[in-house]
Amino acid sequence: MNIQREITVHKRVNVTLPEDTLRLLDRVTEKGDRSSFVDQAVRFYVKEVGRANLKKQLRLGATARASRDLGLAEEWFSVDEEVWPKGRNR
């Protein structure tokens, strides 16, 4: 059986936070769990910002290509109507 382990390297950094943020952090974490909480919060934030950016790009792209896509849909609708005339079962 081949067991692979993922090794995570931790680095100590100094971060300056406003007092209000630090109090909030202390309210939601146990003593000694700050690092884990900050790690999870940063990963969550980056994931959500990435997701929001992707949605925005998709929306902008769809808007920019709307007339082209409508033209393609209309073109294919007419082809579909030629192949499957009204009244015939598909």
C-alpha cells in the first residue's frame, strides 16, 4: 500500500491588525488557534473573490456576445425547422 503524505511548511510572519479586528479574532477562536483561523479565512476570501470575479467576467462576456449568440440561435432555429417541420414528431 502506497501512502502519500502532504507536507505543509509553516512560516512565522508578523501581521498588524486593528484592535477591533484582534478582539473579534479572539472572540471566535480558541487560544492558539488564530493561525488556523486566519489561514482558513484567507483561503475562503480568495476563493470567494475568485468566484465573484469569474461570475462578473462571464456576465460581461455574455453581454458582449449577446447579439452574436442570438444570430447563431436564429440561424440554427431555421435549420432545425427545415429538418423537423412543424407537426412532425421528432
